[in-house]
Amino acid sequence: MASLSSWVSSERVTIYDVAKAARVSTATASKALNDSGRMAQETRDRIKRVALELGFRPNSLARSLTRKRSFTVGLLTNDTYGRFTLPVMAGISEGLIDHGVSVFLCAVEDNSDLAKTHVEAMLDKQVDGIIATGKRIDKPLPVDLSGLPVPVVYALTAGPSDGVTLLPDDRQGAAEAVRHLIAQGRRRIAHITGPSDFKVVHERALACAEMLSAATRAKDMGTLFGSWSERWSHQAIETLWSASEKPDGIFCGNDQIARGVVDALRERGVSVPRDVSIVGFDNWEIVAKETRPPLTTVDMNLKELGRQAGLALVRLVNGEAVEKGVWKLPCSLIVRSS
Amino acid sequence: MASLSSWVSSERVTIYDVAKAARVSTATASKALNDSGRMAQETRDRIKRVALELGFRPNSLARSLTRKRSFTVGLLTNDTYGRFTLPVMAGISEGLIDHGVSVFLCAVEDNSDLAKTHVEAMLDKQVDGIIATGKRIDKPLPVDLSGLPVPVVYALTAGPSDGVTLLPDDRQGAAEAVRHLIAQGRRRIAHITGPSDFKVVHERALACAEMLSAATRAKDMGTLFGSWSERWSHQAIETLWSASEKPDGIFCGNDQIARGVVDALRERGVSVPRDVSIVGFDNWEIVAKETRPPLTTVDMNLKELGRQAGLALVRLVNGEAVEKGVWKLPCSLIVRSS
DNA sequence: AATTACTGAGAAACCGTTTTCTCATTGCAT
DNA sequence: ATGCAATGAGAAAACGGTTTCTCAGTAATT
């Protein structure tokens, strides 16, 4: 438990205090502490030592005012419930603190006016840039962020084609999943997934189909679109198991479906993974780890995605070149027992 | 879709520009725009009009520097995965934006050094106050926030006894749940809940027992402690249904358990809600709404809790009196079909 | 007519840093 | 000795606002 009790003392130490104590001007003090300007190394060291002794911490506000750089960015999200956004946000926060950058959190639901209010507040507070994040990669936030005086990065939400957008590589993740099933010796592979109006559903289904058509040894038993629910899993298994030829490997659109599939198979006396191998998607630990057997699944590395989004924004703020368009970040296969 | 394209134009308008355009000094301009100082109403109106025409937006940094008030607070969380924190954070963000206050998001996991870094960064940025939030009401954040030069409020995490802490009223929520079961005409009520080392488990179990011992018509069939899993639900139902006298109402420690209970009962041919009524806890919509029948459950109003936390902090910052100790915010019973 | 009270507005200081000049001093080569 | 470049440090002007104080002018009172 870190103690921060040094701040108990009353008034903040300013650079004037440091300068006075070190018997130099504030100009010299500032330069010494920022390793800029020219002065005797001895002077620089002395000033730094004094600053340390006095517990000097520069006032960010004052610094930002002159530097015209606030080391602050805004994070706009329309997700106040889901479980995908939190890791992304955490990744952003963690990735940026290393650069001394703080993050303004703005939760806007789908309220366009609220979003506008937040953006204005952020701009008033002189953010260096903005990150937009959401819950679906095929829906934009309820506010147009183009034409702002600061750069914008989109993470896990739809952005404009000329912007920088970071998304998980659903196709690669799905491909890994199917490859794993094949590597496990599975030959008849089906895909049970969610509603067809989700973009991720298509991406994953497409990659699954491609992978299977390229595979010489394995056969594609088809894709079943439904909903993100265990109920749907039961229906889907009902359908698949009423056919004569049954799959021995199932790739599921998410962990919830996978969980339902495992349960449905158990009810039928089909053993997982002996008779059928299952791979989920999301690595939603509360589901994946609790399933018996624990689910093999695909992790979207959302925290890393957030971190990358933060770093990309910092690069943009610094005027460095950043490739426009959609960046697909790799997913990882988490092998458990299913 | 709100358009913010007005910012496309190059340079920001400062109060100097407004003053010049209105042919007054910056002092007068400032006073006019802040409705402070003394001047002819006509002058005030004219300056405001000019400011509006020019699209003047005061630079928050500059303002904060003199006012010694940044209209910014820090939000510290150790939750980067769970589903409880996000609504709390959203509530905080939404509650504070109305006061012109922005929120710094700091995700610290259980890393004490990282937490300290974040706190220092926030203090450097002159936050007016800090909100600590987490995933469990019985675990504190990995950093000591007492003795800071700014006020602190704790929401959904353990705080010091002399601080301000906001928590859901688990007891009241549990009592509502049991009251509902009794009102439904249930007479033999059991409680199936999670691990006994969670404080919320005890709170809810205690309230449940109290409610039942006070009820003349209903009988307490006991509490079963287990884990937060559907697996445990099946076990618990196995246990309860192996006794001669079976419950006709079950209050579950969370929705996941409730979901498992509904499923386990269905497998036994017991109808919900005809034979047995079920009430869950959390109103975890993805589970509660998907269950067949949809779960009646207790909502902790986490967003409102976040909002209240934000408002409490603002009051502290303003030097207004705020009652120390733990504030329990009411839960709401969400009646669905179970 | 002289004094007093009030009104409206501006000058200047300030918040805490950074940064651009300026300048005295020193060391070195001519 | 003289000129010149390099060095070390400070004065002052930003940054964009707010606030205190001053003061000229007008209105009201004696």
C-alpha cells in the first residue's frame, strides 16, 4: 500500500520557491528541471536537488498553458453496460499514463446532445486528442468527430474511412479457432453463431468458411445464424444432431453460445472434447472458465487494443505519421479443455 | 448526429479578441461573461453577443489557473474486467458533466505503484477531488487516499470509516426480493447464494433471514452458500429437492445462480413461476432477460450510485457539509416473469 | 455651490510555467 | 593587447484568463 502522505503539508511548492531556495531565477530553475537551456552541470544538479528536497511538483495547468499541450486526451464511449469496453478503456489508460498523459472519461450513451456537450467540454479543457470507443464495430458514436482541431482515434467502434480505427482481427481469430479444430483431428466442422446483422458475425463466419474450404482434410458442415444466447445453442444442436452426419468440431460465435453448446451436448450424452471439440470466442472468463470442461476460446486482446489506440493517438498528437484506415489487431487462441 | 464543424476554423478565439471586438478591456469582457462585476446591462449584453458571434470558448486551463479550481476530478478503479464498474463510471461521468466537471479515468488493477503514479498525475493536473471505485465492496484500492489535499469519495469499494462511501443497500434489496416472494403467495422460501467470503453474500443472506423470521406466513427453508455459478445452482437444487419438504420460492444471490436454478428446475419438470417463484440479484440484463421465463431480479441502480458519488464529491469540493460514513442507496425490484 | 455616494469601466497584478532574448564574463586565438 | 566565440544565467514577455483596485464622471444630498 503506497503512502502519499507527503501531500498532507499545506501549500504547494512552486517553481518560485525552488528558484529562491537555489538562489537562481525561475527561468534557470525551469530550464534546469526540464534539462533544457544551457547552464553549468553543477547548477543544474543543485537546482534539481533543491526541487527534490522541497517536493516540487510542477503545476500541469500552468505548464500546459504555455506549452499549448495539455498531456490530456478525451475518451468517448457509448457503452455503459457491456463488458468489452472496460478492458479497452483500461488499456488506454494504462498505455497513456506511461507517457504522462491523462484520460478524460466521457460516457455518452446514444445521446447526441450529451456527446456534443462532452466534446465541447474536452475541447475547452484543451485535450490533445480524442479516442472514440464503443460496443459494436459496426455502429458509430452519435457524434461526428471529423473536423475537430485535435486528432481522433477510433477503437472498437466504427470510424470514418480516412480516420485511424483499431479493431480486433475477427477473421484471424476465427481462422485460428478453426485451425485448432483441424489440428485436433476434427474433420466435420460446423459454425454456430449470432445474429446476421452483426458485422463480427459475418467476419467470423467468412473466415471460418474460407479456412474450411482451403482445408483438404476437413469438411464444412455449415454455419447456423441465430442469437447470442444459450437458448439458441440448444436449438442449433437440435438441428445439427437431427441430421445423419454430425459434426465433430464446432466453432461458436461467442462464449455464451459455446457454453450452451457444451451443455446441450452433455444432455445428449455427447462428450466434450472426446466426441466433439468446441471453440468459443471472446474469452469471457466468467463463462469460459466456468464451463465444464473449461472452454478453449479466442481472446480479442482488448486491453492491448486499447493500449495501441492510446499510443497511436500520442503519435498523431506528436505529429508523427500514422497509417490511416483500419488496423486489425491479432486475437489469441486460449487453449483450455474443450 | 451533432455537427461540431464550427471548430474547423483555424485559431481559437480568446477573450482579447472578444474585448477588442466589443471595444472594451479584457477585464470588462471577463466580468460581462461571468455575470460578475458592475457595468451597464447594455454593455454586458453587447459583450455577450459579440462573444457568441465570435464563438468564444474560454480556455479552461487559463481559467483554472487563477480560480484554483480545475473543474476536474479523478476516477480511480481497480476493475478492468467486471460488469459492475462500468455503470458506476458512466453515472459519475454523466452526473458531473452537468456541473461542468470532467473526469480523469485511471485504471490501476491491483498495482500499488501504478495507482500512486496515477494519483500523482491527477494531483499535478490539479484535480478538485477523487472518486475511488472498484469491484467489491469489501476490498479497498491498493493505495491510501487519506491525507490528500483534495476530498475523496468511495463508490462500490471499501473506504475508511471517516470517509464518504456509497454502496448499494444489499439488505434492502434482499428484503424487497423476499417480500415479493411472500406477496406472490410463497410460503417456503430458500436462499441460494455465492461464496461466504463475500460481504454482499452475508448482507443479502442476513436480510433474507430477518425478513423471513419476521414473516408470519412464510417459512425459512435455509440458506445455501456456494459459488457464483450455474453449476452450483444445479447442486443446490439437487440438495433442496432431495428433502421431503421443497421450497416454493427461491431468492438467489445473483442472476447467474438464478439462471442455473431456473434451468435445473425445468430439467426436473418443475415449472417457474407456477410451482416455484425465483428472484435473482444484479439485474444483469444479458442473463436476466434471456432466461426463460425472464428473471425477476433486484437492480442495484449502479448508475444512480455513480451519479450520487459524483454529486457528493462536488459538494465536498464546494466546501458544503457531507455526512461521513457509508451511504446505502436503495435497490429496485425489477419484476419480470419468474 | 459644495460635498457625498454611486456607477461604469479600465489598469495592472496575478495564477505558475516556459521561452526568447539579452548580456556580462570567460577563454582562446590572433 | 585585441577581437571573437562560447558560456552561464537572468529579465521579461508570453499563455489566457480573473480579480482587485483605482478613478473619472454623474447623480443625489446638504
